[in-house]
Amino acid sequence: MVEIIPYQTRWPAEFQQIAAAQRQALGDLALRIDHIGSTAVPGLPAKDVIDIQITVARLDEAVIAALESAGYTLVETNCNDHRPPGAQGPDSDWQKLFFRPPPGGRRTNTHVRTAGRPNQRYALLFRDYLRAHPASAAAYAELKRRLATHLADPQRYPEVKDPAVDLIYLAAEAWAVTTAWQAGPADA
């Protein structure tokens, strides 16, 4: 079952603690570590799972080894992001590494993406757009609540949510052009 809870003011601090440990494990392999997803948007209800994006120069064995040595588990079946409509470029632009937290650790989704690829930009732009557009964030929250309530199979939750996320992302792309949006400094 997917459970959406009200925004928790503890989420940013929890992210900082997790990111500090990831930074220590990865060292210079991590170009940046960012709090992404709904828990990174103040006031937005979410699943109680901290989403993290680690940006690296390349997806390679050194990154995998560093995170595995810190207790993370690579999920080999989750190696590509959803490709939004109209996305240009090769499928490799949407590749990633995905890790579950160490046993007994805080529930997280750690996404490792390559610097400059569209999927790395997507997560940051989506987050920043929702931070800047509270009405869109509220509409997105209502969609998530309804999906969580009405979907019997929690595995279908992201499958059904992705097209709605794309609608927000397409609006975010237009906003990025009009505001000359650039990703700010890393969160950790």
C-alpha cells in the first residue's frame, strides 16, 4: 500500500544526515548530492521516503563499490528512468543506478545519474518548479493522494503517476526557458 503523509519538517535534516554519510562514502566520485522528489518540496505531502540524487561523472563500478561498501544495495532492475514525451537523444541519457538503503536504515531511494544528462536535469527542474509553484504542488499532492487511495497494486503507482509528472515537467521546461533556470548549488 502506498501511504501519502503530510509534509514533515524533519525531512530536510534527515536528508542532510544521509547525504553526509553518502558524501563520506563517495568522496570526489559525487559531483553533487541533492534532495529531490516530494520530500524536497516544503509543504508537499509525500511517501515517507527520502529521494536523493547523486550526480557523478559516469556510472561505473567505482560508484557501485563505494555505495555497496556503505551498505547500500544496487537494484539492477531499476536502471532506466521514464522517458518523457518528446525527449530527444539516445536511451543512454535516461540510464541510472538505483540503490536501496543499508539494512535498518532510513527509507530512501538513491538515484545515481550522470552529470549533464536529461534525467539528471529533470529531477532538479521538477523539484525547483514545484517549489516555485505552490498551486501546481497542491494539485500534484491531490493526484498522489487519490492514486494512493484507489490503486490496489502499489507497483502500479509510479506507472500511473509518470504521465502526470510529465505534464508538470513540460510546464517546468517552459518555465525554465522564461526564467533562465539553472540548477543551484548542490544540497550537500
